[in-house]
Amino acid sequence: MEGIYAFCVGLLTACGIFLALRGRTFPVVVGLTLLSYGVNLFLFASGRLKLNSAAVLGQSEQYSDPLPQALVLTAIVIGFAMTAFVVILAMRARADLGNDHVDGRLPEVPETPFQRRSGSQ
Amino acid sequence: MLNDLIWIPLLPLLGTLVPLFASRFSRSACAFLTAALPALALVLVLQLAPQVFDGETIRQSFLWIPEMGLNLAFRLDGLALLFCLLILGIGLLVILYARYYLSEKDSIGKFYAYLILFMFAMVGIVTSDNMIQLWMFWELTSISSFLLISFWGHKSEARKGARMALTVTGAGGLALLAGVLLIGNIVGSFSLNDVLASGDLIRNHASYPVVLVLVLLGAFTKSAQFPFHFWLPHAMAAPTPVSAYLHSATMVKAGIFLMARMYPVLSGTELWFLIVSMTGLATLLLGAYVALFKHDLKGLLAYSTVSHLGLITLLLGMGTELAAVAALFHIINHATFKASLFMAAGIIDHESGSRDMRQLNGLWKYMPYTATLAMVAAAAMAGVPLLNGFLSKEMFFAETLHQDSLGSLSWMVPVFATIGAVFSVAYSLRFIHDVFFNGEPINLPKTPHEPPRYMRVPVEILVGLCLIVGIAPTFFIGDLLYSASAATLQGVVPEYSLAIWHGFNFPLLMSFIALAGGAIVYINRKELFQFQSQFPENDPKLVFEGIIQLIHRQISRLMELTENGSLQRYSYMMLSLAMVMMAGPLLDLNATEGHRPQIPIDAISITGAILLTVGALATVIWNRDRMVALVALSVVGLIVSLIFAKFSAPDLALTQLAVEVVTVILLMLALFFLPQRTPKESTPLRVVRDLVIAAIIGGVIGTICYALMTRPLESISAFFLENSKIGGGGTNVVNVILVDFRGFDTLGEITVLGIAALGIFKLIARMRLYMPASDDAGRPWSKDSHPLMLSVVSQSLLPLALLVSAYIFLRGHNMPGGGFIAGLVTSVAIIQQYIAHGVAWIKSRMKLDYQLMIGSGITIAALTGLGSWAFGRPFLTSWFDHFHLPLVGEFELASAMLFDLGVYLTVVGATMLILANLGKLTTSERPVLKEQN
């Protein structure tokens, strides 16, 4: 089971990072959301996986580690606030700059990543 | 109270402010008031002098961070006393001199303020009893000297000279800091007392060579030793009072002071001898030789200063006790004659309008009195008998004869010393003969005349000292020199004699050779000048500027390459770095899999994993079709919450589920304003590159995750599990951690949440967005925005949802739930009403001020924490008890519940502030900018 779990964490991270490297704001936001799923699952896994042992006293014989759970819980909520902030920032940037590229300007020429000049400034 | 040592630096520090206020009065009054506090400090030093002469070391310290060895500590021993007298005494003379030197146009208040700031820094260096503090004052002298050199900032040479001095001495200061930190590391203390007592420890330490080189770099740059000497002549662009004060008497001596201070700790090794004495010898010869060819009066004096600093360094480098005494003696003598010479040069410049010795000739006729003073001082510089320079030079010659560290080549040292002295005599002769005799002045801008009466007073005093010390040395400075030597050597002071006559001996012979040789060299100067003119003129200023500009160009190029303003590229670079940093340590991990028993795989998990994989891949593959990507994303989020549920984290599952709902609604709203499709613009190369980096990082993270999970866990959570019920009064340990054990963290987190929401609110408030009338494909939005079915159902759902959220909130302490989750459930319920009925409908029915909600939530949480102070407990101590009410039965009340209420309110307020305001933008309720009206 741990293997599948680790695979899922790795996959979410990889997908998140690929999208976070895109040029437009919306895919980046989606990528960050995927990445935060991966990060939350990763943090949660640091308490190790346990079945049927919620950290509620008296409900089971052994308990899962409650500390990573508490940390991840707040991380989920804060993560939402940050996602919201980035989304609104992206909208504001589009309103003020007229495009939705993360650089704030559209790439001028079709670019190849290894031979680029610094942008127009 | 004024007996406190701290007043010695403190008075000049206060004095820095005086000229700023006093400059509104007349120049004389300003000078007088400025001098008052330094004079008081001088009195203080003199008053303490008898104690120091008795062999006492006066120390005083104020603890600051004693654990780190950072204290404010002062000491006054013989060495500090000697320097204090020089700094304060000559400083006062310079104040008087500058009063006449500066013109009406110069801001005298500013000048004095810089000058006294420098004085404060110097006094701080010499009286510091803590190495870090010493270094701090050291840097302050660099900065204040920068301000003083660039005082005439309209001149390009002043700006360049100041920059060069700051660069060189500042770089040396950094080296010194590294050296000081190393010393502190070796000794275990920054206290000078401890360091001075640990000489053997440091000398035998493996990093002694590094310490020595670093400290000497600091000293050599400050004291203009070869090859760092080039900044000093360029610092002559400063007003002459500054040159007299900083660049002859005090600041350049700070490096010498440092060597003398660290003498008991660092000296006595072969390495010390080689570096210090050879550097000193090279500087001595170079300075003396170049000085002869300078046509500028101040240039001649500057190189002569370099040469004399080299002489003192050479003496300190010899490592014998008598040589150290001679070095200290020469410090005093050089300060007196060189300061007076600079002042005389300043007078000549001031009254004749030129410093060029090709123009200045025959000034004896115009200013005989000044000429006499300058000639006596120059004679002292040349080492003529009956003047102070003669005495210390004799001691110097004697010491060069007595050292044998160069083995069979030791005879070279006295020979080189004599050659240096020959040139010293030659340039002194040139200073006297070329300026005051040698024909008539040529094309001077002004007719020279004697300076104002009081401008001469400082020169008179200093020249008087040269004479007095030269004739009756023991009587005037015997005690001072003895106590300074005792402090420098930190041990027994050797027998030495300050008499003017030691009989016919070798040093005397060397003096006469120097005098005669100097005269011969000067007489034949024409040939020498001609020989020298064959060398290409090599201006160190241009070289220095060239290097600086080269560095600047290279840095700019590097910046262009890496920092081109593209965030996309920055994230790529940061992720690549993260990849390297993460993958590196994994190479050392022998086995991926640990020994912890694993959970067997079941069909449901496989199904979940497949769904998650498909969802995540679909999000990526169809990422350009944003709506599809969003739907796929929500599938992933749902599976994630199921994963939490599966692995015994019900609180997380609930939170994730609720957050998933609000996130998707948020992104849908955003999609209304953003383009619904992403244009295809990434090159195939970029796609491959990003895929590779994403795959590697994903693989690395997955590996770490797997390695982590398959290894046993040592957690601190046993404490939480044990104390949750008895200490926190709840059985849901996750919730008790949030509101009790780690309540302070949670308080911080809801504050961040509130701040983020308010930030979003402000971003939205002034947003000018084009409202699309149709979707991407040109289809107009549905007219029926609030379908009847949805309205009716959701309306009846609201009370139910609120009931559920209340239930989740109340049971949160003992069962899965709590403020965070209840807050999110409430938000979802309210958002549903917005979706079903529209903003206008809600507005007339629900009067909720979300900003107020956030504010009161954080306030309630904070007040709950503060409440425990009322009971004498630390911040956020929780309280709980069990009560019994008829009908309801037994129930529990806990202060943590109140705290959780704060969390609940903040979460509801923040979520709604974000979503409701964003939603409003899509309707006629959108905020209208004033400019549009």
C-alpha cells in the first residue's frame, strides 16, 4: 500500500510542477493546487499510514499520529487562502496588464528556451 | 559618575551633534563649542592617566548578550591611553586649524560633525575591550573617513578617492571580521582580556595562519601597507585638516594599533616575522622612493606617510621587545611631525593657492615664520639630531642591527633601512629647499603671505612637541611610552634608554650616512628625475576604476543572463536547484525500502489510485481546455479526501472535502473572467524540458515519501495522546492540538487567513475587468441564472446545513470536527444560497459583515489566550470543567471552545469575503469605480 501511496504523491507532485511551469496564470494555479495535494499527502504520510485508528481517544485500540494531521489541517485551509490570493492576483494582473501571462507580458517571438535574449524592457 | 570609562567615547559621540546645532553661530563659536566635549574627554583621559602609569588596566563592561559574548566593554591601558591622547589631542588642534582652513562656502557644521564622528570611532577602537566591538568601530572609521574624503563632493577626484579608500579599507575590514570570529572561536570569548591571555593557544592552533593573514589584511589595508598603499595618496583629495588628522596621525595608525594590540597574541612566530617585517620593509622603501618624485606637496607627504607606516610595521614585525618599544615611540613622533607638516602644507596651499612644488619656490621671503616651523618638522622627519624623529630612528637602526631572523642574509635589513632613510632625508630636503628657497615663485594664483595668527597655533604646538621630545624625551613621554610598551608586550618591558647621546656607535653612523646620502641624492635629483620619467605613468586610480568597472560589467552580464524578469524562468531555475539539492542526499541512502511492515493492498485502494492517476493526468493533458482541467482537478481533490478518510484522518477528510468545494467554485468564478482556453505557445523543447524536471522531482518526492513511510517512526505524539483528555479536556486529539497544545500556531494561522482575505478584498475593490457577454465559443450566458429547482431546494437545505455545521462545531473537541471544518461547512451553505438566488437576493436578507467577522474571530481567539493571564497562567492556557444541567445532562465547557469559535468566525468570514466579493463582480452589484462616473 505504501508503494501505491508514494506513487500517487510523486505523480501529483510531477503533474503539479509541470503545470506550475506553464506560462499562463490559470494552469499555474491548477498546478499549484495539484502540488499542494501532493505536499499535504506527503506531510500526512510522515505520521505513517494506519487503518482504522483515528486519533480519537477511546474509539480504537491504536491511534494514528495526530500531529501531522493537525499540521496538514491548517495547511489545507491556508492553502485555500493562498490559492484564492493567487487567483485574484492573476485576475487583477489580467485587468491591469491586458494579458494572463505570468511574466506580465506576452512572449514576443516563439522562443527556444536555450537561446533567449532578455525580454523587452 | 564621569569617572566611568564609557564617557571617553560617549562624549565625542554626543559631540557629533553639537556642530550641527552650533553651525548657526559664528565659525569661531562653532569651533569652540565643537571642541568642548572632546576637550572634556581629554581631561577625563588625563585624569585617569596616573592610574594607568601605575600599571593598572581600567576596565568597564555592560552586559548585552553575554551568552554570545557580545558586550559593551571598554579598557584603558597604556596603549589605549597613548592613542587616546593622540586622537583627542591632535583632534582638538585640527578643530582649531580647520576653523581657518575651510572657506565660507564650506558647511563647517557638517565638516565638524563628520570629524567628531570619526574621533568617536577612533576612540572606540582603541578603548574597546571586546573584539567584535573593536571591529564595529573599525568599520565606523572607514565610513566616517569616506564622508570626510568626499567632503568636497563636487570634485571627481574626491569622490573617486573616497570610494577607493572605502573599498580597500572596507574589504580589509571584512577580512578582519572573519579573523576576529575565528579568534573568538578558538578562544571561546570575544573579550580582549581573554584573547590576550590566550596567545599560546592561538599560535599553536591549526588555523593560526588563516587568523594571522585575515587580521593582517585588515591592518595592512587600513595602514596603507604595500600592496594596498595606493588608496592613501588618493585620499589626499580630502581637505587638508582631514589629511593631517586621518591620514597621518590617527586612522592609518589604526592598523598599527591593531598589530600592537594583537602583538602578544599573534607575534613571535616565523610567519609573523616574514609577513609583517617584509611587508613593512617593502612599504618603507617604496614610499620613501616615490615620495621624492611627487610634485604635489601633499602627495610627497602622503608617500612619506606610507613609508613611515612601513617603518613602524617593520619594527613590529621584528618581534623583539625593544623593536616594539621603538615602534610605539615612532608612532608618537610620526604623528607630531607629520600632522604639523600637513598643516604647514595646508597653510602654504591656502595662502599661495598652489601645492605644486614646481610653482612653489622661495616662500621664505613671504612667510618666514611658517617656513621655520615647517623646516623644523621636516628636519624631524629626516631624523636630524635634537628632534624626536632622530631618537626613534636611532632605535630603529639599532634594532635592524640586532635581528637575525633572515639568517645569513640578516645584514640586508640594516642596509635597506639605511637606503630608506637616505630617501627620507632626500624628500625632506626637497620639501624644505624646493618650497622655501630655490629661486622665486612661478605663476602663483595669489601672492603668498603669513596665515592668520591662530591658524599657526596648532603647528606651533606640534613642532614644540617635536623639539621637547627630541631634547628631553624621558621627562616628557617616559611614563607614557613605558606603560604603552607594557600594555603592548603584556609582560616585562625591556631596559631601554631614551637618551639623545649614546656615544659613537653603528646606529649613529647609519644616521650620518643617511643624512649625507640624502643630501647627495637631492643634489643629483635632476638625473634621478630624468631616469624616473622613463617609466610609463601608471595611475592606480585608473587601474582601480578599471577593475571596478570590469566587475560591474561582468555582474551586469550575469544579471541579464539570470534575471530577465520572466517569472516562468525563475520558477524553472528554482525548481532545478531544488531538484539537485534533493536528489543529492538520496544518493547516499542505501536502500529505498525500510523494515516497517507495510499495509496489504486492497481492491478499493487500487481503484482510488487509478482514479487519482487518471484525474491528475487528465488535468495535465487537457490543461489548455481549462474547464475540463478544472473538472479533472476536482476528481483528484475528492480522491485525496478519501485517502485521508481511509488512513484514519477523519478531520482531514472533512476539511479537504469542504475546501475542495470552495476551491472549485473559486476557480470557476475566476474562469468567468480569464480566457477559457490556454493558447499553445510552449515550444516542444520547453515541454520536454519541463516534463523531465517534473518527472525527476516527482520521482524524488515519491522516493522520499516511500523511504519515510517504510521506516519506523519516533514521534512526539505520545505526549499529545496521553495528555489530550487529562490536560486538554477533549478526546479528538487533532482538534485538541489545534486549539490547545499548538493554539498559538493556530492563532497565527487564522491571522494569516484573515490578512489574505483582506488583501483579496482590496485587490478586488479596484479591479477593472471586462465582463464577457458570452463564453469562448460565442454562446451567450444563460438567461435563467437562478433556476427555480435549485432555489427551492437550496433554501430548505440552508437550515439543515447550518445545523450540521453547529453539530460539527460542538462535537469537535471530542469527535472529528471543530472550528475549521464547521466554518467551511457554513461557508459552503451560504455560497450555495448565493449561487441559487444571486447577490441581490442575499443582500436584502442576510446582513453579514464579513470583515467584522474576521476581526471578531481573531479578537475572540486572542482574548481567549489573553484571558489565561488573568489567572496568572501563560498565554493560551486552557481551562475546562464538566457541568450538569437538567434535561441536557452532563456536558463539558472548555475555554478551548471559545478559541475554536474564533477560528470558526475567521474561517467563515475569510471564505465568504473572498467568494462573495468575487461573485459580486459577475453581477450588477459589482463595485463601480469612482473614475468611471
